[in-house]
Amino acid sequence: MFKTFHHMTALVLACTLGIVAPDLSTLSAATGSLRTWNYALQTDQSGLPTRALAQVRGEGGSSLWFSCTRVAGDEGEPPQVAVAATVMQKAYLGPSDPRGRSTVYWLDERPPEVSHWVYRDRYGQLRGEDEVMGFVASLATAQTLIVELANYRLEPHSVKFALVPDETKAIAERFSKDCRSIETVQD
């Protein structure tokens, strides 16, 4: 189980960072339908979905990624799905303990939300299907998102994203649908 957790964490990070993902800007430009968001759905050789990635750029070179990835289990274990929301930015944040750090985010003029995000180097990551899918759903009608990441000294680093509600709603719906499809794929 411990080995599976680290394998899943590494894979989610690699997918989130785009190391194993196709160039999302090419996919977006090819469709011509999305201006703010980039989106990719990866399939296996038989055409079954294995990974969904959505990305929007923020101010100062930051980006927000959503990833839903099917991860092979250890021998004898069924595959699992790893779901994450990741904010990457330029300032060094340092590592957090496995429980993460309290992270505050605002959507438009709504009251702030607080959740625990895991930190590594220059990114903070919200993990867990329920938490991430709730975050994705809450973005569907938002025009702005501000995430206040905290570095290893607990100094705040705010990152702002300008969203187009119609596009964000379409991405939230597609990501949710594709993630459900990834979860239901049988070996």
C-alpha cells in the first residue's frame, strides 16, 4: 500500500507537470473552442480513457492543473484513480508534511475556503476525489480564483486566475464526465 501511494503520487505529479502528457496548447488550438483552458484526454491502445488533464494559466507564470489518472495497482490489486488539483508558481514553497498545509482560496466575492494542500518545491496540491471534484464544481461559475499558497516559513504567496464562466463550466463538466469514465474502466 505504501509503495502504491508513492507510485500514485509520483504519477499524479508527472501528469500534472505535463511530463507524460501531450502538448495541451496544441489540442486547444486545434479545436478552436477553448480560449482560457487547455484540455487533454489520454487513452490506452484499446481506446479506453486513462488520464484527463485540464490546465489554465494564471498571473505571473502560474498555472492550475486538474488531473484524473488511472494508476495500476500492485500485483493482485485493482487499478486506482488518482485525482488532484495543483497550483504551480515561481516562488519556492518547500515541502509540507504528508497532511499538507492549510491553504485558503477565494472564488469571486464568496467567503474564503480553507483546505489542506500538500506542498513540494513550487507547487501546492489538493488531493482526494471528493475534495478535488468539489473544488472543480465550485469553479464552474467563477470569474476569478485566488489561491493563497504558503511557503515553508508560512509566508503567503497569492496566485490569481481569471476565468471565463462558460468555458470553465464546460471544462468542469467534461473533466467530471471523463473522470467517471476513467473510474469505470475495467481491466
